[in-house]
Amino acid sequence: MNIQQVIQSQYLASLDMMKQAIELCPAEMWDDRAVKNRFWQVAFHALFYVHFYLQPKEEDFVRWQKHQPHYDNMGQLDNNEPCSQADILEYLALIQQQVRVIVPTLDLEAPSGFYWLPFNKLELQFYSMRHMQLHVGELAERLWDQAGVEVGWVGQGQ
């Protein structure tokens, strides 16, 4: 197994855990406006940045066709309509496909492609996965605390 295969497997494992969290989220938690960062927004934010950082550089990024302004920025929603679970799952499936296509071709020694991240593509992948898992953990904790629902651990992705 080479490093790209390991990176791909761990991205897909993280995405599988996010998928569980999205699918298990009760309707009353999905757009709970009593919470500063609503469940769907945290999920969208995490997915957006995996999608973004998979690109060769900032200028190459093409937003998802259903992207809405500010949905990717935590804490910047007013009374925006939420993304549906189906839409977020659609976005997740798109990103899973991109992981399968892009990660095997990465030049891990190349610069990150993002001027604010002064490291190479290899470190960018770890950076991006850590960010995804931060939010998967956040959502899993909400599900456990508020609904008694557990997100299962995924060790490797397929």
C-alpha cells in the first residue's frame, strides 16, 4: 500500500463517519436555531473544506452547484434556509468520488497550493483530514448528548 492509498482510505473513513452522523441526525436537530452552528451547517462546512483542499490550488476550485453564500463559514448564517440531508449527502458522495479520483494522482511533495498554508500537499491532506474529524467528532458528540445516538468508528474507507 502506498501513501496515496493510505490517504484515500482515511479520507473515505472520515467521510463514512460524517455520512453516519448526517443520516442519524434527528429532524429536530438538523436545523436547530438555538445552536449557533446548526448541524447541517457544520456538516456542510467540513465537507466544503475537504472539497476545497483537494484542488491543486485555490484558483482551480469550482463550487458545488448547490453552494450558497456563507454556508461554508461557521457562525455566518442568519435565517438562511437549511440544506436538506439529501443535499448534504449528495455533496458528500461528490467528494467521495473526488477523493477516489484526485488523491491517487497527488504530487505529495508539491506546495499546498494555498498561500496561507505554507506546507506541501502531503501535510495538507493530514491538515484537511484533521479538520474533517474535528467536525465529525463535534457532530457525533451532539448526537450522543442530545439524542442518545452513536456514530460508529470506521477504521478504513473503501
